[in-house]
Amino acid sequence: MAWNEPGGNGNNQDPWNNGGDRRGGGKKDQGPPDLDEALQKLQEKLNGIFGKGGSKGGGGSGPSAGSSAGLLVVVAVVMLVGWAVMGFYTVDQQERGVVLRLGKYQETVMPGLQWNPPLIDNVITTNVTRVSAYEHRSLMLTEDENIVDVSMTVQYVISDPVNYALKVRDPNVSLQHASESALRHTVGSSEMNSILTAGREVLGSDVKERLQNYMDGYQTGLRITQINIKEAKAPSQVQDAFDDVIKAREDEQRSINQSESYRNGIVPEARGNAQRMKEEANGYRERVVAQAEGDAKRFVSLLTEYQKAPEVTRERLYLDAMETVYANNSKVLVDVEGGNNMMYLPLDKLAESRPRAATSSSSGRLSSSELRDVTNQVIEQLRQRQQSTSREVR
């Protein structure tokens, strides 16, 4: 028989009966409330909240039910207001917000004060203007089977916040792996000489292009802004040998530059001298041709005058010839006709006897008029001596 069946001694078998009752105390049995009674009380409270009458015989419980209903309404309003306040947030000017509603992408919010229902929407904010950097360094094999130590810095920004937040689990780790792959591929396609000397800029440009293609293919939402090849050198174990090789190449390049400089100085000078000689030859040709043409024209004109007055023209030609000869000589020897002696004419002394103001200050030569006067004097003296010689012979 169960402990709570009617007619039985359930009071003695009640498991919730305290020790005082078992010892025959006067206290009443205090067991747990009945489930039916608890449900009935809850129903009465709900009926009181929604304006319904109480249960039968429960008229005395109306005021307590109304106070409980008001308390529940206040608590509900406070919780609703708190829930609404929790939904306000601010997106910074440099950030973008990716809204997930029940785990599914809903929208991307711009900077400013925003509101989304809490516990329903989840907002992931990302900075789209901050430039982040990642450094990588490792030993790599070149195309000509040499090992180089390359150090690289990758600078990047978040260009697509949706792809950055949702498409890839860890975009930064993907960037690190892709950076090493792109660098190894580019170094493996280049020779060691170009990597160690003048090929760093080309190497950085190729790595940037290849790495950006990887990021676009992975949909990481990252944009590569700059690739800096900080250092490219041989391994430390063979660094001394590589330094000697680089020094020899620098000496070779310096010798080549010196040769180029010498050539650039000699070749233009030789070309200038050749051009000058050509110009001088052309000028000489033009001068000779012009002089010959002038002499021919002068001869033709002189022939015409000679045909008109032969004696005068002949004397004039003689005087011009003597003037030309005497102009370049300071001494004249004259062979006297009919005699055995040579007569010396001190033309320099005669020229010095003339006033210094009438002589040429630069070369000491006689002018045309002075030379004509000297010539006339010489001719007169010759005539006088010829006459005296003739008289002595007679």
C-alpha cells in the first residue's frame, strides 16, 4: 500500500515527515505542495492579469492577483527597454560593420550610430583604412641553382569587409602562406645576379602582382599596397666569397664606365675636328674659286684697258708689281745695265728717314704712296748714274 493512499497510515510513512512527527509531536504534517494546486494558482494569476474572474471560492485572492500582474508588466517593460538599449552601437569613420542576422549575412553598415536587434543580429566591425604589415624571411633557391637569403615586407589593407569576415576563416594566415609561395615562385624564376644587384624592384613588382592574384582567388578581401624587398644576400656561410664576386663585378663595371667616359670624350672631339677640317676645306675651296674668278674678271677688264692704252697700262702693271715686291722686302739689289757692280739700295734706311708718323706702326711696311715716291727716287738715281757712266765711257 502507498504511503498517501486513503485509509492507510500514510502519515507515519510520509518521507517528508519531520522527526518531531515521528516521535508523536503535535505539529501538522508539512509535505511539498501538490502539483495540481500549483497549476491552479498559476492559472488564477493569469486570469487576473487578463481581467478574468478568479476561481470558485477564490474571491478573497483578487487584490493579490492584481498586484502580481502589475509587477510582471513592469518587469516586462524594463526588460524590453534594456533589450532595445543594448541594440545601439557606433561604427567608427574608419570602420565598416558586417551584420549577420541569425548567422546569415544581412547588410554592411556605414560609419555612424546604428541599431540592430540584440541576440538576433551580430555585427562584425573591420577597419578598412589601417595599413597592416607582415614580414617574411627565408632561404630560397634561384633559377641558376644558387641559394639566397631574402627578407620581404608585405603591406596590405582590408578592401572587402564581407569577404574578410565571412569567406576565409583566417585571412592573415592565408596571406602569410600565399606570400611565401609567391616569393619562392618569383625567386625560383630569377637568377641570383639580378636578385642581388639591380633586380630587387622587378622582384618586388612581380611578387606583388602574383600575391594579389592569390588573394583575389582566395576571396580574402585583402588588397596588397606595397612589397618591399628589404634585403637579398647570400647565406652567411658563403658571404665572404660572394662579397669578393660582387667586388670583382663592381670593378668590371667601373672599368667599363671609365672606358665609356673616355670614348664619349674622344669620339665627339674627333668628329668635331673632322667637321672643322671639312669646313676649312670648303672655305678654302670657296676662297680659291672666288679669287680665281675675280682674277679672271680683273684680267679681262685689264685686257680691255690695255688694248686702249698699252703704254700706260704696261707702266701701271710694272708699278703694281714693284709695289708688291717691295712691300715684303726691306733691301733691294739692282743690276746696273752695262756695269759689273751690283748696287745696293738701303730701302730700310730710306724708310727710317721718313717721318715715323707716316710709317706703319704694326709691321714697318711702306704704304703705297711712300713706296711710289721711293721708286721714283730710285729710278731718278739710276738714270743719273747711267748718264754719268755713259760720259765716263766716252
